[in-house]
Amino acid sequence: MAIKQALTKEKVRAIFVVPDYYKNFVCKGGDCRDSCCVGWKVTIPMNQYFLLHGLSCNKKVKEKIDRTFRPILQGTPERYAEIVHTMDGDCPLHKKDGYCLLHETCGEEVLPWVCRYYPRGPRIDYAHEASCANSCEKTLELLFENEDKLTFETKELLFMMTKPVKLPDEEHKILYQKIRKEIFVVLTNRNYLLHERIIHLGRYLKAIETNIDAKYEDLDLSIERHDTSVNENYQILWELLDNFEGRYKRLSEQLDEAKRHYLLKDVDATYKQARDKFDKTIEKHEIWFEKMLINDLFFKQFPFQTNFQVSDQYLALCGTYVILRYISMNLMFDKYTLADFIDIASKSFTVISHSEFDKLLAGLMKRYNLNDADNLAKILQF
């Protein structure tokens, strides 16, 4: 169900459902290893553009602000202007100490909403929810502070945001909360390996297509072990990933580096070396992947994403897990810390969480016949 948004923002103060880490989130500022001020294409709405250009402040600062934001050709009221990056891809207002010149000079109130709230993502349609995106390294650091399952709590929050023109009816809101609760139960059942839980989730989503009251405990939880060929799986995966070549810079860089790891080498032996090294270096990666996936699904409102079939959302989830494992396992081959793993994952999520990646990936999964249950199981479990 598509939720149409109003064009103007209003103050929304309400009780939001948030992940347990949310209350502890504080921007790292100058301590951030990969700042969100660098390399991101940031756009702002028309009213904020004219607010910034009408500020009264220090002349030199005002000149820098005026040069930082420029109108987009054929822009819209919601996407009217963009940040003009420096030659090294940084925001001109990003100071050497990691902090924002606009924030320091004029205060938080004048910051563009995307800068003010990132990585927070509030929603007020099916439910009042807010979480932080995995693309922020601080979010992942908080997720990885403990091995506990991700839980949710309530917190009063205030946001300036666009309100939906029309809200879903109460029946759909109740259904949303019921299905979401069941999904997280499925994905946190650590009696099974994570790839098995993802297969179970597919069965649950299939079951509720015909019976909305279907329950997880009534599902067939047996898992057939498939013979997998590393060479065959990697050939399929590399063909699929070639479609991302040059499309998303940050993701392309990581995919290129991961694939170079196999040049002129025995694929099977290299895969096993990379897997064994990853298992040894990031011993709890199964838990970290679980928490990242659940946080991302909560952030995206899975499986109620706008204009996106549930079956395709599921395929995107499967593909995301496979790609994250592939990138992490191979890029960690010559790295040794949890911080390295966080940097790899957060960089991947700058694309996964903030682009049309999901829809593109779902289409590609179908093109390469990875929507077939057996083929999907093979690539999930290798």
C-alpha cells in the first residue's frame, strides 16, 4: 500500500517504538571513521534552501553557505537543491575537526532535515516507529555492544516531518504490527542457523498469502541440505553482481575488491580460506548479521515497503544477506578487527538502505532464477 506524503513538514511529538539501542545513539562527530558528510549526494527541499540563503550570519560563513547549496535542474519542492561537494567529495561546511560549520555558527534549527536527523528514520503511517540506519558506523557499534537479540521499546520523540495525506485503516495497522512481530520471532530463533531462519521466513510469508492467521510454530521447519558447488555459486553470484558495475560507487568498489581476491586462484580453495579466516576473526558474525538484517528490515518497514511486492522484498532480503556475507568474508581476509567489519558493513548499507538497491536486486534474483526454492537455498547456505 503506497502512502502518499504531504509536501510540508509539521512537528510530530509522539510515543515511538524504537530499537533498544536508540536511546544511546549520539553522533560520533570528529571521531567518525567514514563521515556521512563525505561522498553522499544530499538534496534539500525548496523551503530549506531559501531559509539557508536568507540567514544572517558572519559574511565569510554566509558566502560559504551560499556556495554549498545549488538548485537542481528540473527539481521539485521536496528535492529542490543539492550540496556541491569539494574535489575530494566532502561537504564544504564539513570542518577538519569533523563537525559542521553551519551547525556551529547558526545552530541545529537551521540544519537541513537530512543532516539533522540522519541516521534516524521516523515513520508515522502504519505505526509510530523510529530507528537508525545501518549505514552509520555508530548504529552498528551499538548493535554489536552485546549478543542479545534486538528488542524494541517506546520513547517520546519530536520530529519535523511530512505527514501522510491518508493513513492506513486500523485493520491494516493491526495487521502490520502482527506480521512484523512474527517476522522478528522467526529471524531471532537461534535454534537454527541464520540462513535456515531466512528460509523459514520465506515459508511464513508464503503461508500468510493464503491464511493471514498462519503462525510460525505451525510451519514445516525442516531444512533440506543441498549439495553446493562453490565454483557454480560464485559464477552465478559474479554474473549477478556484474549488473551493479558502476551503478553505485561505494558498492562497486567493494565488489571489485572482493572479486580481485579470486583472480588467477583456485576459487574453491580461496573461498575456504576466506571463510575460515572470517569465522576466526569475527566469531560472532552470525549474531551480527542477524541484528543488522533485523534493524534494516525495521528501518524499511519490511514487508510493507511502498510499491514493492512482498515476494520481491523477500528476494531482496535473501540477496542482501548473500552479498553482505560475500563482501565481508572476502574483504576481511587481510583485516583483523570488529571495527574493520563495521566499516565494510556500514559502507555496504549506504547503498542497501538509501537507494533503489532492493528493487534492482529482486529483479536480478528472478532473472538468474534465484527465486526458485532450491536455487535460493543453495546460495543462502554456502
